[in-house]
Amino acid sequence: MAISTGGGGDDAPMSDINTTPLVDVMLVLLIIFLIAVPVVIQTVKLELPKVQFEPTTTKPENVSLSVTAEDGQCKVFWGMTPVTSKELVDRAVEKLRKEIERQGGLNAAGLELPEVHIRGDVNTPYRCIGGTIFAMQMAGFVKVGFISEPEPGSNQARM
């Protein structure tokens, strides 16, 4: 304990706290964290896509599906007609087969396969939409896309 030799003549203890050890400890901790944080944080460098509204080109051969869920049950509509999962796969296989035949077979030059456009209700569980995607891929469709409604005033330019 330090003794003060103030102007009063009495030797009284000093009430000041020595902060030097505290500052030393804080500086050491700061240096440790500055070195340790880059080692702990490991990320894969990615460039995430920038999403913007892109108008779709509707072709008559494309398949338009709507997916909703009512009372915990997934409901899929082919156009305006409700279909079961088996009917969905059967119709999709038949549609794809007819389209390939119409264009001259699998080896035809310039073969353009139809696309699947899925409109999913915002409250539909992922399992319903994922099951629809899986069923269409099992049927042989290669291009599966989603139809969404853009935010009001969003940019329509393509990146």
C-alpha cells in the first residue's frame, strides 16, 4: 500500500487503484483474440447469385404446376386439374414422350425439351414442393423452375 505525503502532514493511505496490471492483461487478451479469430472462422469463398425478376416465356409445351397444402395434405394441380402423385408422374412421362416424338425423336437436331414451371403457395411446406420436383425429375424433365411474384418496384433488368 502506498503512503501519501500530502500537504496536511498526516500520513494517510492512498485510495487510487493501480490499473497498469489490468491494462496489461486486456492488451494481451486483445492480441490473442486478434490472432485466434481468423483461424477459427473458416469460410468457403462464394459469390452468391443476385436475384432479380426475370420474365418467363410461356410455351405451350411447358408444364405448369401449382402446389398447395390443405389440412397437412399436399395438393398438386396440373394446370387447373388436381392430380395425385402417381397421376403426376404418369402424365409427365406421357407428356414428355409425346413432345419428343413430335420433334422427331431423341436424336432429332435441335431437340427442345419442355420445362416445368412450379407455382408454390407461400405457406406450402417444403416437402410438398420437393416431392413435386422429385416426381418431375423422375419422369425425365430436366428443367424445373419456380414462378414467383416480384416485389413491387423491383428491377426487371437481367444481370
